[in-house]
Amino acid sequence: MPTLSAPPRTELQEALDALPAQIAALFAPQPWPSAEILALARAIATETGIAERCGQKACRRAGKCRAKTIGETGPACGTLWPDEEIARLEAQIVGLVFSYVLTERRNFEIRSMLTSHQNAGKAGGKYPR
């Protein structure tokens, strides 16, 4: 009696097997939004005229905040910021971070679902339906 062997794998089958991992990569963890936080601070400093009074010549010349970092002590012009603008910046940062955390949580759930389907497919040869 002849023995049956598995049919050769096609390119399509290999692509389908790799698809869940590729989709999961779309939902990979994102870097901390430090550039976005800095952009918020720059926008407020420029909008309120703080940049024009800043101690850094580049900010004064351009009339725009050119801070490279906020740091723990704030930007170089931190002493020029009124309390209302600091509160506004903090509120915007909280919103940005909250959005970031929710997005990361959602992406984690999607990655988990996709990778569990991929692992199930490897173990049993079929994907759960």
C-alpha cells in the first residue's frame, strides 16, 4: 500500500502562515511620545509669546520655541511660564499620555489575539474559527 505524504507547501500557504505575525507587527509597542510632549510645550511657548522673552537667542530670533528637551526642571524658559500655561501644558500632557496608554492597551490585546491564533495554527495545523 503506498504511503501518503503531505502535499508540498505552496508560496500562498507560507504567506498565510506569516500573515498573523506581520499584522501583529502593525500593533507593536510604540515609543514613548516624548517628541509630541515637546511639541506641545513649544506650541504653548510660541503661542503665548514666551519664546520672544526666552534666554536662548535662537528662540528670540525666530519668535518660536526651540527647546530641545523639557527635562525634569522644564525648558530653559521655564521661569517665564505663568501658572495658567503650566496647568494647560500639564492637562494636555495628561490627555496625550492617557491616549497613548489606551492605544498601547488596545494594541497589546490585538497582538495577543493574533499571536495566540498564530500559535494555535502551528500546534494544530488549523486556525481557530
